[in-house]
Amino acid sequence: MDLIGSVTGSESGAGNGIYTFAIMNVGKAECRLEGFPSLKGYRGQRFYSLPASHSYNLDTKFRPSILKPRMSGAFVLDATTGCMPGGDPHRAEHTYIELELTLPDNRGSVTIPSLTLYVPCQLTESALGWAKGFTFLTP
């Protein structure tokens, strides 16, 4: 799969940071976007595995989507900010500047650059796909 990803927006409040991403098919063939990716965050010259639960609470769950060339899908992360390890909410080891999503069944990966992803406690992810009526957050 030839996919690229980008941050489309973020918001925070009530102890959570929510990040929305667009995943676009830049290849010449259709591809199916579905399931929960595994995640790695980049900081300090290396990638770190980011364990995430699969219970992100969207009003409308994302459904698998067939992406034709130049079409995009969606993905959402929720970083709980309510439990600050060590009491310091600005610890650099919890801030990532790049995110790598490995698609289910190792069908490929997508790197999302130019990111400030702050994960002080736990991470919850949505499935990859699309939902009718979904709109990306705007920065």
C-alpha cells in the first residue's frame, strides 16, 4: 500500500488530548483501510512501541473503507493526560515528534511526521477507516 498520513487537528480538555489524522492513498491501486494499527513514537533518535487500548469512544465507529487513489481515511488517538507520571506534565520522554502506524497483518506502515504527541499516561486508538458524517478536527 502507498499511504501517507498527516495530523489534521488536535484538541484537549477534561484530562484528554485528542489527535485526528488523515490517511491518504497515494498509490495507483485501491486499498482497504481497517483494523487497529500498532504504534511507535519517535523521540531521541529512535522509535518506541506505544501500547494502546482499542476502545476509543466515538459516537460513530469507523468502518473499514476502500480507498481509491487520492482518497483518505481517518484515525483518532486519545492520550489521557489525567495521571502525570512523576508529577511533571512536561517530561520530554513522553513527547513524540513522529508516529509510525503498522497496519494489521503487517500490510504496510504509515509514518506521520511533524507531530507533537504528548502521552503522559495511556493511549487509546480508534480503528482505521471512515464513518459517515465524520469530519476532521481542524488546527
